Amino acid sequence: MNKLTVIATLAAATSLAGCATVVNGTKTPYSAQTRPEGATVKFSNGATCTTPCKLEFRRKDDLRADLTLAGHKPTYVLIQSKLGGSTFGNIILGGGVGAIVDGSNGASNRLYPRPLIVRLAPEGSSEGAVLLDKDGNVATTVKAHNDSVRMDVAKTVGARLAGLEGADPE
């Protein structure tokens, strides 16, 4: 009976390995919006769009989004790939195997901020760009957000893109 229990447990653990990979996939839809609309957004992975726009990105990749619109201050937003809750479910239900599979391909991760909604600051004003939540409320300034994730994102996008070298507009 013990062998049967061990085999059943191993089979269950193996079948649950990579749950987030199966449920989430390794890519995620991503939308970018600006207030006002019509800004050009250039992502560090080479993607470019005009807001509002929808793209698809790999879950495991940190990114930088450079936003420009005539009459407004150029800014950039660091997009961080963060570990999601499915990792803990993998560990509890599937053991470490699922967590390793999902961790290596990024399926357990989510991109933050998502969606990207930026209220741009007019040229000549003293204000800075702000990040808005889904309801259009101010979540934080772009500067405060970038400062909070800069060191982590710099590990993957590099110090220059993360704003650690030279003076980048925010």
C-alpha cells in the first residue's frame, strides 16, 4: 500500500508541475494608455505603439516604456515582472517541481504596472507625470514608481535603461 501511495503522490506532483504555465502561459496581454491619448510608446524590447494600444509581452521580462507626445514632457516608466500567487499554489499542491518550471519560464509572474495608464505632464508646467489606476485615480507619480523598482529592474534591463546612469527625463 505504501508504494501505491508514493506512486500516486509522485504522479499528482508531476501532473501539477508547471500549473501556471498551463493556466497563464508565458505571455500576457498588456495595454498602454495616456491622458491625453496619442502618445508614442517605445518599449525596451523593441515594441512601439500609439496610445491607446494593446500588445503582448513575456511575463518574465522587465521593460522600460518611453512615452512622448508633442506639448508634453517626455517620460519613462519601468515595468517590473513580479512573482504572482500561483507560485505558492505550486509549492503546496505540486511540490517544488511546478515552482521551478513556472519560475524559469516566468509563467508565475505578472507585469506591474498593468495596465499602464499615464497622465502626461504639459511642457512648461511644474508637475510631473503620474500613474493612474484602472478607475482613473492617481496611484503614484511616475518618479516615485520608478524609484521604487529601479534597482530590481536594473538587474535585467541594465543600469542605463533603469535610469541609474546619466540624467533621464521622468
